[in-house]
Amino acid sequence: MANAITTQSMHLIYGGTSTTPSWAMITANSKDLCIKDFPDMTNGDPDEVETTTLCDTAHQYIDGLENLPDELEFTANFDNDLYDELLTKTAEAHWGIQLGETTGNPRWVLKATARVELVGAGVGDVLEMRIVLKPKSTITKENIA
């Protein structure tokens, strides 16, 4: 039997603005923010810096600065209380996604600024909101102690 895990119990988490994050799920009026999807949680490829000299027979490169994703987008069903709560969390802070709430499960974390948007909809659609994180640090994986 293959080892596998599902996306059930994946949560967008907020760690606050202090130096040491205090991780928690986002809640408002006893309702948890439950996301419907999440983006790739990887950093971009580093720049290639050319180091070629006139002695070389081919172009030579080294890795340069790491590129951060432009934005990370998460979708959730619209809830007015959660929308208003997210509006209070727009300053640069610690953010992440976490698999479950038990010891040993991983989370992917970064520092980012945030915004929340109402997603356009049509007849008979479910209203959704989009949480957009603008990375200010690299994305790292941590295991929950």
C-alpha cells in the first residue's frame, strides 16, 4: 500500500507580527477560515549570474539571488466576519499552511503582506474570497514539534 496524505485538514495559519510566530488558525465569531485551495509553496529558481571569462570555451554561471513568488493566492468561501478579520491582518506578518494539527505534521511558512478580495461570481455561484499573500521572505518547511 502506498503512503499518501490528502489535503483534508490543510489550514492557512497566521503567526502574527512579532519576531517569534505564535501560530493559530484564523477565526472570527467561532468560525474557522477553511481554504478551498492553495498555491505551490515553493520559491522560484535563483537568478543565473554569468561568470564567463575570455578564457572559457562556454558560458559559465553561478546561482544568484533566489526569486520569490510574486503572490500566493488562497480561495475560501465568503464569510463576512472572516473577511473583516482578514482585513485586520494586512501588515507584514508570519503566514503559512499547515497539514493537520498534530505533532510531526509539516507546515510551510513565510513572512508576507496580505490582502483579501471578493471574487467575481455569476448566477447560482457560491461567493468566494481570495486571500493574497505578497512574500517578503523565502518559504521554508517546518515540522510541528
